Amino acid sequence: MDDIQKRSLEAFEEMLKSMDKKELNDLIEEISSMDTAGEPTVAEYFNQIEEQFAHFYFSENMDDDCSKNNMDHFQSFQNILNTKYDNVFVQESTKINFNILLNQQDANGIFDTSTKSKKSMLKNSLAA
Amino acid sequence: MQFLGTGYYFWDNNLELAKVWGKHHYNGKYAVIEVDFDLKSDSCYDLVGNRSHQIDLAERLNKLSVNSGSNKTKKWTLSQFFTFIRKFAVSNRDIFPYEMIRAIDLLNHKKYEKVHELILFTEDKDNYTVINPKIVICVFDKNRLNLQTKRIVFTS
């Protein structure tokens, strides 16, 4: 541990000890609720979806052994979608090809939620 | 919330990840820009290659739990912890003097082992390591970067 790190750790502990306990716990409560309170915002939710897409993109060129993982992965993806939206679903078309079917997309494949808080591009097809 | 709190995010030496990000977040119209960083132990809180910083994080989480008497922090995410500590670093820089954080994202690394390039240490054991990990760097203030080294390495 170098001097900077040591000094920083000590400063952190001093800060914790000097803080009013109620103030500290109020702040902890506030930050704790940031990730867990209520539904994610639309923007947060679509970030999660896009993360799933990124992983699928990576797996496009994998061999058959990995396609089972893709199917499991997309079933999980569908389950997540079902908890949030009724009209968005994932359909397995072949063993490793999937189509994303969205009822609310425009001609350019732009999916928009009714809240309009974020536009998120989802591809019509992620077929390998 | 962002993985490591508010900041500017970079992939560490991973052009392919940057392309995937551009493809899915910028409608396929994007450029990948490469910037050189100095990853010094006094400016980068390195949860990848600095064992001392990993231990430091565990200690801080423990001190937070003990001093607050709250069980909630035991379930905190990295994002929550760094949001907390950076609030105090604004008024007292000693509390967290770092300008960036570096961490590995191991999501599904076992499932997509070909992407992450898992490799066994020996044939007779299951022990393995990852040679293509997803490493993210969060920079708090872009003005701290040496942008003179910025260069475009890919355009879609």
C-alpha cells in the first residue's frame, strides 16, 4: 500500500467516524434506492436490452455447441421482456437465428416507447 | 446508474468491443477513437491489475459497513459505492484522490468462453484464466486526459 492509498483510506475512515450516524444512514438509504427502487427507467431498461444484444452479436459466429447457450440466453431475454412489455417478443426461427419482432417500430426499425424518454434502435433481425 | 459511476467510459485495448458498442448504440454510424492513458497507481484506482487496490476496496466496504451499522451496504454495487465515495471526494480529495477506475466485466465470461478466450493452465486441471477480458475504464473528468494522443482508429 503506497502513501497515497494509505492516506486516502485513513481519510475515508475519519470521514465515516466523524459523520452524524443519521446523516450517514440517510445517504446510504438514498444511494441504496438508486439501483433497486421501483421499475428501471426506460433508458435504463433499454441499456439492459442493448447489453443483451451485444452479447448475442458476439455469439453469432460461434459453433453449434454454443447455439444451445444462445437459445437459453434468448429465452432469458424473452422472460425479461415479458415482465416489462406485452407486445415485444423474441422468436426463434432456426437453431441459431432469431428475429426480434416489435409491434411498435417504425419503418426504419426504430423502437420507441410510449414515454418517449429514449429512442432505442433494435435490429429487426440478428440472423447470423 | 453507470457501472462505475458518472464518467467517460473506455474499453481497454478492445477495438472489437468498441465496434459492437458503436453498432448497437449509435445506429451503426460511429467512429472509434483511441486515447493513450497513463495508468499510474496514484491516479487510477485499478481493480484489474493492482492487488493493493482490490484489497483497499474490500477494506473500505468493510469500514463503511462497520461505521454505519447498516447491512444495506453489504449488498451495494460498485456503482453505488463509487457514487457514495465520490460525493465526499468533492470536498476532501484525500478520501478518493483517483481520476479513473479500471475494472473487468465478467458477465457471461464462462458462457461465451470463445469470445473471452478462456484457457486452461494445464490439461489435467479445470483451472483457467481469461486472456480477452472486457476491461472498462471510467474517467471522471475528460480534461484530465491527454487528448493530444487522440486518434481515430476506425470509422463505420
